[in-house]
Amino acid sequence: MRGDLRPLRTAAYVEAASLLVLLVNLATVHWDAVSSATGPVHGCAYLITIAATFAAAAPARAKLAAFLPAIGGLLALRMQATSGTSG
């Protein structure tokens, strides 16, 4: 079912987007306020991505991929979609 992957999809995109914000901030102005606000969002999204992958009854390789920082959630989402199981 499509709704079963919604938490994983949301968390994976938030994780990737927040990392992008952190890296752009680091490469440009390096404002402490941006790092302080975005860092915890990124960390929380990373943990939610791992939990959502396990909750979605993903294949073992997707569960392992979820532990990769930055792109693990997107890889797990892709593996989940190509395996044909959605929960």
C-alpha cells in the first residue's frame, strides 16, 4: 500500500534536504543558528528513517541501507519500491 511508505518517504526526503542545508551553510556563510536548528532536524530524520524502514517490513538489504548517513533513506525507499513489497 502506498500509505505504508509515506513515513519513510517523508523522513528520507527531510534527511537529505536537511543535510543539503547543513552543507550549503558550511560552504558559504557558516551561521551557527542554521547549524543549531538544522542539525537536530537532520539527526531526528535519520533516526526516523531507520525506524520507518523497519516498520515498513522492508527487505534486509533496505534495512541495512537505511543505516547509511545522508542517502540511506533514499536507497532504502528505492529498494523497497523495487522489491514489490510495501508493508
